[in-house]
Amino acid sequence: MRLTTKGRYAVTAMLDLALHAKCGPTCLADISGRQGISLSYLEQLFARLRRAGLVKSVRGPGGGYLLDTELEATSVARIIDAVNESVDATRCQGLSDCQSGDTCLTHHLWCDLSDEIHGFLDGISLADLVAREEIRHIASRQREACEPIPITLMEGG
């Protein structure tokens, strides 16, 4: 089974955006800090997510990205598809040339598995993920880790 870093990072970034949606636009630097994904990589992913109509950008001070679809309407599969990834269990990337240019004996089995995985991911929305207690707990921990530590001035110094 092949799900690349691009697909995983896109889902992670979209989930982070969903978890912080009530705070207004989220800048990519904040997502980068919380999720450990390089800023330049996020810029590439968000260009694709924007073209797919999943996010919109807000310019200016306090700008960043907002979801452009309802949480319930945004499936994990839709996010993966938006960044031109596929969930593929075949060796031939679905081209049917797995055995010296011909279809191998188990090609259709792996194609069926790929379809099942895509269907499974299509049945999971951002709303489903945001509602999960363990995900909210992890997001809370990440927010705390990224908050600046307040500096207190000592008297008499």
C-alpha cells in the first residue's frame, strides 16, 4: 500500500486547519510549527488544496487560510485526491503492466483493495476527525508546546 508523505501531510494540515477554524485564518507558519512540516512544503500543498476549492486564502494582517468547504463535506479521500495522490495497493500504479507488460495474476485483487481503501477514506470527514477525543487531546498538547513562554521581569535587576 502506498500513501506518500504528500497525502499524509495534506490530511494533517487540513485537520490542523479544521481544529483551529474558530480562531479565524491560520497562517502556514503556525501549522508548520505545530505539525513539524516544512513551510515551503505546506505552501506547495496549499496551492493544490486552494485550486481544489478546499481552502481559501485571506491576505493582510491576521491573514492565512480558512476552510472553503464544510467539515462534513470534506473527506480524507477528497484531500488526498486534491494533492494528486492516490491510494494504490498495486505494484504497477494501476497500469496493468505488472508482469513484463501484462496484467499479473493478483492485479484485480490489489485494485479492489485500493478501491476499498479509497472508499473507507471517503467515508471519513474532517468533522469525524475533529470530533474524536484523542485528536482534540493531541491538538491541545501541540498548541501548548507552540505557545510562547511568558517573560517575567525580575525586580531589582
